[in-house]
Amino acid sequence: MNPDFIYKVLPLYKDAAVLTLQVGFIGIFLSVLIGLVCSLIRYYKVPFLTGAVAVYIEISRNTPLIIQLFFFYYGLPKIGFKMNAFVCGAVGLGFLGGSYMAEAFRSGLEAIAKVQIESACSLGLSGLQTMRYIIFPQAFALSFPAFMANVIFLLKETSVFSAISLMDLMFTAKDLIGIYSKTAESLFLLVVFYLIILLPVSLLGSYVERRLGRHGFGS
Amino acid sequence: MDLGLEVLFKGRNLIRLLGGLGMALKISLIAVLISIPLGILMGSFMTVKNRVVTLILRFYLEFIRIMPQLVLLFLVFFGTTRAFGLNVSGEAASIFVFALWGTAEMGDLVRGALQGIAAHQYESAYALGMTKAQTYFYIVFPQTVRRLIPLSINLITRMIKTTSLIVMIGVVEVLKVAQQIIEANRTASPNAAFGVYLFVLLMYFAACFPISRLAGYLEKKWR
């Protein structure tokens, strides 16, 4: 281990981590949006769209992100959809995460007993009000552990962005190994930076899960 | 519009792509076959009442879990060369990493299944006069297996999806073959990238979809 080298390349890793986080957050935001829309479509059984959503979920869940990214980044431009690597990374993560989020939200929505909805109805709440005040708050608490698990999963998946030549942490590490052949230092920093990104989220996830469990939300 | 699909039917391209997928499937199969017995062992050890053992296994599990699989691949592929002067092939490195990862995941599944067996099941078995071995063999084991089979089938699809990463450490698999085909046909069919990558996507889908369906079916049936 060479401390001078580590000190020298630290800024490179910092930039890469910031880029990873930016793409990651936009991608996760997109997946929450897609997931919410898809789970609501399936919950309300919207005609035609339900089938389309089911097909999307199966394709997205049964293919690896790296292949999806290759298709989006190298395949789609041939039929006229051009995206730069940054946008493509976020869209790819959104495409993958959308289905995982949809499943998480759906299991929450479906766990709400029918009698609650009937009670809301008999109290004179509209469909929208029932969703806003009765279903959503409970479903949210129920699906939160799965949601956190998905966030961690998606943050981990950001490591494949280097496949579409986004200058992320993996790209930086591989580059430095290639240029300086300082393997130990490069890999050490790679692990440290991923721990910095993932450990707090993971700890937050298990903390929230414990709290939700203790207070018996929705149980 | 030219979708570049004709490239697939030229020469041996289709067979080469399938061969690439075969490589990925082979690595995931070997890794799964290693992880299942090791995972069962690890999961059983995680339930013992020895703090040192459980702490070490817990640390192993959490480290493997929190690191992206690609980072683990890099650590083994580039790290072993540096640390031991070994020149590990990409294939060997990926089998090692995926077995390591699969063992951790499988171990956690086994631990969950074992701890999910209620205490009264043991107590009732002892009350009926069963020995410890009989209790495990007739009561605990059958229930654990029922819970574990769907979950381990799911692990196979995750493994197949994860093996697509091995292209990043230079193993020749589907994506590499796809790149070669696209490159070779650049002038004849400039849109090959669309058709070929679409086909690769569908190939992975065709490999994973039936397996995850089977897992879902068994999970419902054996609940």
C-alpha cells in the first residue's frame, strides 16, 4: 500500500462516487415512479395496461441490467433513440428497478384487507380518499422493508454502469489498475468507496425495519 | 426499417450466440452446485449457539451481501494476481466468486428456513419420545426442504442474471460474442447492434423466465 498514491487518486474516486450516486438517485427516483404507476395499474386492473405492465415486469425481472444497458445504449440508437451514457444509465436503472418497486408496492397494496375498503366506502369516502387516507399509509409502511432492500439492490447494480463507459467507481478502478498497476491501492479504494455509499443505506434499512416491526405497523 | 435481424441468420452467428449463453449457464450451474451444499452447511452453522462461529459467518455474509458482485469479481480477478502472483483465468475467478456469493445467499436462506421452524415442533417431537436425530430427520428436515426448494430455484435465476457480468473480466460469453458479430458485420448491416442485443435480451429472458415461474409456482403450492 502506498499512501501517497492513495492520496493522489482520491479525488478521482470522489468524482466517480458522485457520478455513481447521481445516476443512482435519478435511476431510483425513476424506478419509484414507474413502480408506483405499475402497481396502481395492476391494483385497479386497468384494461389493456394491466397486460402491458405484466409483460414489462416479467421482461425487466428476468434479464440482467448489463444486457438491458447494452440494448438501450448500443441497440436503440439504431432505430433512432439516442441517449448519452448518463441518461442511459439512469433510464436503465429505472427500467430494471421499476418492476422490483412495482412488486414491492403491490404486495403492500394487496395486504390491505377488503373490509377496510368497504368500511371506508360506507363512511362515504371517495375512491381517491380511500386510497389517500386508508390504503396508501398502511401499504407504504408494509412495503417499506422491501422498498429499502430494492434501494440497496439498485445502488449495487450501479456498478455495471462502466459497461457503457460511464466514469464510475469500477471504471476508475480498472483504469488505475491498467495505467499504474497499483492493484492493491485501487481495489482498496474501490471497496472503501462502495462501503461509504452502501453501509449507511444498509444500516438505515435494518433500523427502519426493526422499528416498523416493533410498532407493528399493519400487522 | 432495417432492424439488423438478418445478421442473426448469417453463417454460424446464432449458434455462436447460443454457445455464449451456454458458457454463462455453465458457470452459473457449477457455482450453484457448489453453493447449495456449502450453503446448507453454512446455514446450519449459523444457527449454532456459539457466538464466535455465528459472528464470523455473519461478517462473511454481510460483506458479500453489501459488495456489488462486480466488485467481488474485480477483487478476486485482479487481487489474486497481485497478492499471490497467481494468474487466475476469468472463468476460474468467476466460478470462485459466484460460489462464494451463492454460499452466502444460500446460507442465509437455510438459516431463515431453520429458524422459521417453531419451537413447539421440536418440543412436540421430544414429547413423543423422538431422539434428536429422529426429530431432525422426520420433523425439521422435510419442512425446511419444502421452504427451501422454491428459494433455491430463485437463486438459480439470480445466478444466471449475475453471470452476465463476467464479460467485464474478459470471459468470452454472450455479450462478447455479440460484440464480435456486430463488429464483423459493421459495413454489411450497420444496424446489427439493435437486432443482436435484442436477441441476447430475449435469450436471457428465455433462460430465466421458466425457472422463475417454476419457483413462483412451487412457492404458492407449498405455502
